[in-house]
Amino acid sequence: MNRIKIMVNGIPGNVATTVAEHALADDRFELVLQSLTGPEIKEKEWVVDSASIRLITPAMQAQAINEIKAKEGPFISVDFTHPTAVNSNADFYCKHELPFVMGTTGGDRALLEDTVLASSIPAVIAPNMAKQIVGFQAMMEYAAKNFPDLFQGYTLEVRESHQKGKADTSGTAKAMVTYFNQMGVNFSENDIIKERDPEIQKNTWGIPEEYLSGHGWHTYTLSSSDNTVKFTFSHNVNGRDVYAKGTLDAISYLNKKISQGTKGRVYTMIDVLKGD
């Protein structure tokens, strides 16, 4: 079996590094030992397990990518960079005909999709690569479409906690707010309670100390107007392995679509789950 070549961008970021670690340990993949990274990164190399990864800052990326393509041949790019780089990175991938899996949140999501649709490459784009959470979201989306106003008159509290370095509000939490809105709840994304303080996370939320640097805890609480009925939905993730595993499945799915000659198409993790 030919291994799928992948280039993980965003190293030394935590999720990108975790994806690279899983790829190195998985016989389905061959890791390109290069990574596009941010302008603030001073290191020229980063060691992941025993592999030395060359880090390429934006000033060098246009020249470097042509050299990498000539040396490596076709490969899939994986993007776990920074929310501010989402749209510029998508432009870069499309311009250089680099099919990609993007788990980075933020940016102009409509523009992101339009960029791929107008290009000659396919991509998997998802704000959450954890398959089980995506499946849970799909159930909530089904309820939103089929049971409008199910929670009419209820109030909603949304609490999400992620590691201190996460810059934006969780994309998963934002999506869940949309579903609850469709079910009759008056709630704004701006009302999401976002926690990034490690001391509060440990002492108030009860998040284990070893996972303060990498976790995703979400709780959605619905209360009836008279407070006689309450629904609580929670999904708590410690560590980043679940996102890395989902990302590798997304890469395999995208590789299948590439082999079928698909171009200018955006796929989601729902597509990956279905495997169509």
C-alpha cells in the first residue's frame, strides 16, 4: 500500500504537533519533514518524536513550496495554524494546488469555502475534527431541522473551556448556539462563557491539572421559564489525541476523493463519518 504523503502546517503548535506524532506512528502516512508556520516563530527546526521538521515562515513559503512539491510529489496539507491565517492560508493552498484538511477555526468561513469552490482542489474543512463530537452535533442539527421551537421559552447557558493559548471562541460552541436558536432559544454567540484562566479551570471547573494545557470542556444547560425542567448536554475532552485521530481519517477520506479526480469541492467531517 502506498503511503499518503502529508505536510502538517502549524508546528510547533500543540494540535499540529500531535497530528504529526500520530502520522509518524501510522503506517498509512508518510510525513513531509517541512511545516509552514507563523511569522513569530524563531526556530528553524522542531523535533517531533525523532523526526526533525524544518519550519518555514511566511516570507519563505512561496519559494519553499515549489521546492517541496518538486522533491516530494503530490501531498495533502494539514492546517492547524492560527485563526488570523485561515483565509490567507486557503488562498495559498488553492494557488499552489495543494489539497488540504483544515481544522483551524476562525476567519471568514464563507470566503474560505468560496475560495476552494473556485479552485482546482478539494478540501476537508471542519471546526472540530473529533468524530464523536461531530456526530453529536449532527444529532443536534437533526433536532433543529425537524423540531423547530422545541425549546421555545427556555433559557440557555453555554460554558466552554480551552487551554490558555486558544485565541478564539470555540467553533463547536458557536455551531451549537445556532442549533439551539433554531429550536426557539434566544441566545447570542456573545453570551458564551469562555474560560481560559488555568487557575479557574483547575479549581472551579475541576479540569485535571495535566490537561490544562490541552482540553475542550463544553456544557450546554437549558432551563424552562419556571425552572421546573432542566436539560444539560456536556462533552469534555482531555488532551488532543481525539482530534488527531479524526484528522487522519479526514486525510484518508480526502485522498480517496483526490484519487477519484474531485476538484473544487469542500467536504466536512460529516462526509468523513459517512464515508461516501
